Amino acid sequence: MLSRRSFVGVGTWALATPALAHGPGHAMSGGRYGDPGKAGRFFDVICTDNTFSLKELRVRDGETVRFVVRNDGIDPHEFIIGTVKEHAEHRKMMKDMIEQQRKGGGHAHSMKIDHSSGVWVERGQTQSFVWQFKRTPELEFACNIPGHYEDGMRGPIVFVR
């Protein structure tokens, strides 16, 4: 299994370009990108080396929320919305991509991930996105960089009435 520590050594650990396209990619459930003018609530999320400042999120079906995600850690992070199963698939995809890069002698910085339900945040950077939620069972937010999810970089998204 690829540990978080062994992963950090994969060339500055830049698995994606600083500005990611929002569009077709590794699609996740739970809603879609929202209209910034309709965002009713705002959440500042701070990422450190193994945690998010946000521990749980309570939203309403159809609610539009703006997330401002700041990375105060040493590693890049992502803040992605999806189901528990989708996050597991995403982590496997990321691990497989890293292994392919290692075997091919390439560098992780040549890889690009298209996040269609969140953002990638480089060390010391801030990214934001607006999300319109759709009631979905087992929805959570997470960082799926190998080792980060396992270290606790995840939290449930609970739908309230």
C-alpha cells in the first residue's frame, strides 16, 4: 500500500496543474457546479497536513454554497464532493496513476486531474468553487490523495430539511 510518506517523495507531489478545468472528468454525485450569484452560504475551509477545518457539513437539497479552500499544509490537497464509493474509486485511480508514473520513469507533475466536483489546492494557495447540492445518500467531502483520506481528511455531508 502506498503510504502518505512515500507519496510525498513523488517529485514535489504536484499531481495536477494549479488551475483545473471544471467539466467532464472523474464525475461525482451530489449536485453540480452552482451559480455564484445564488450562493446563500459561504464556508472557509482550511487544509493542513492531515485535516480539514470543516468536520461536517449540513445542507439542504438544492442549496447553493460557496467554498473557499485554503491550503496551509505542506502537501497539495483536494476538496472533493462525492459518495463514499466514488471517493474510493477516485483514490484508486490516483494511486494507479502514481504507480504508472513511477514505472514509466515519469514525474507526477506531468499528470492532470480534471475535478468535476471540487478543487485542487497547491501548498500556500486558495481556490474556490460554488456547489449546488442534490440530496444523495452517503455523500461526503474528502481529499483523495493517497494517505490523506485515511489520515482523516474527510467529513460527512448531512442533508437537513
